[in-house]
Amino acid sequence: MIKNEWKANLNYLTINPWFLQSPFIKGLMFSSDEGIFINEIRWIESNYPEKLELLKNPNTFGNPDLRKYKEQFYNPNDIHMAYHWLKYYHFNKIESPVKIFEWGGGYGNLYKVIKLLFPELMQSYTIVDLPECLEMQKYYLSNLNLLDDKISFYSSLDLPETLASHDLFISTWAISESPTECFEYLKAKNFYNCNRFLMALHQCGNHIPFMTESTVIFDYFTNSNTHAEEISFIPGKNYYIFK
């Protein structure tokens, strides 16, 4: 199960020590927009300054573009991932270790950031993604010495009949860019019945790819016991859905 748009995207994936400079990553998996960066870092600074300290002078494996803020350098995509996580944490504080399930793990950066900011809250972490993306995640995380027995990987093209149970479901724009069959599979397997989830998706209009899939998901969750919050500073119309 894979959308034709993503089949085309994968033709441009490269895995090498400077892979964060590739157009594939910069266009689809790396947030570097100045306006987004400033909005997110200022919110983190105001609400979780002690966590912002941990994001200073980031690891530069992969050759990411860095941004300067108040004389300190940051990886803007670290800030973006931290903002997702801290906005959720702000909404529904986590006080004990959780089993996390992420559908679509990018290049592994959300896992890296959560492990940096809240290592004590990660009981386990499962990523489901396309095989090529899993290879990239393992490459990146292994070079940061972050692979351990807490993290596991599964291909979205060859899902087992059962997966380990989880407490928190995460998908930032990924499930809405997956075929509807993926959404239905997760629904049928009760993956959305967990106590917590963090989701982001767009509702920008039919000129955006995956709008049909995104609307199905948005309508389903906004009619459930969830909280939808518009992300006003990201271009277009984008929402978090929290539980």
C-alpha cells in the first residue's frame, strides 16, 4: 500500500553522510521555514526553556542547515519536532513511561528529539514506514548511537497480523499521505483506541495531494473524543489532533 506520489518521491532518496541536504529530505521531511522556526522556538522558550537548552548546538550528522537564535545555533527540524511533542505534552502531560507508535517516522528525528528531551518517558518506540525510509532511519540513528532495544521498525508494506500494544499513537502528516487502506487497517486493529495520540494533518483544499485521505481522517477524529487545534503559522490550513 503506497500512493503513486510517494513512489515517485522515493526515486530521489539518497542515504549518505550529507543526506539532509538532499532535495527529497529538504522538501518533505525537514522544516526550515524561518517563520515556522521563529514561532516554534519562541513558544518553546516561553513554556519549556529548560528543554530548549538541550537543543542548543545540535549534532550535525547528515549536514543539516542550522539557524541562529539569540547567538545560539539550532537545527530547525529539531525545533519543529520538539514543538510537536511539547505542544502535546502541554495539552496532556505524560507522567510515566509510555509505549509510542509512530506511523511514518521521517528520517528518525522525532524519536531522537523525544529521547533527548524526555528519555525517562519512553518505554518503547515503534516506527512503521516504507522500507526505504526505515533504512534511512536506521542509518541516521545508528550514526548517532541511538539504536537500542527500545526501538523497533516495521514495513508498512508488510505489516504483521498483530503489533505490540501502545499507549500513544503519533503521525504528523504521514497517515494522511498514506492510502485510505492504511487508515482502515489501523482502525480495524484498534490502533486509534489508545489513551493518547498526536496527529497533524492538512485541510488546505483539493489543490493539495492527499486531500481526500486527509479529509476522511480529519472528519473521523473530529467526531471522536479529541481536541483539534489549528496550527496558524504554518502556510495553508493545518491542524493538530490531540487526545
